[in-house]
Amino acid sequence: MAALKQAENKKGWIVRIFEPTGHKQKTQLNVGVGKKFSKTLTLKPFEIKTFRINTNKGSMIETNLMEEKA
């Protein structure tokens, strides 16, 4: 995980992950606060992904680096 921070609009959390090895990887993101959930993610070599997490709804959507819906 590269970053975990509160969203700029204070509505949820931002998680940024990346693949540093140069190989396609699968990983599991587990959220253990609020409405708990987990999601399996696949990352391409050197890929960076950013997600907005809503712990009240138990949801996660991919966003861009400016925290806008991708």
C-alpha cells in the first residue's frame, strides 16, 4: 500500500496501491472498520490504482489520482 488517507471531501477514505515487482500480481484488500468487506485486485506490472472506500456502505470504487470517479 502506498497511501491511506481521508478523502479530500471527508466522505470516505482513499487507498493507493501499486505493483513494484514488474510482474502481474493479485492481492486482497481487507477493510476491517465500519461495514467490513474484502476485495481481490489484479495489478499489471508497475500499475498504480487508487480507490475510494466508504466504510459505512462497505463499498469501494476506483478513482483517479485527483479522487474523481475513474
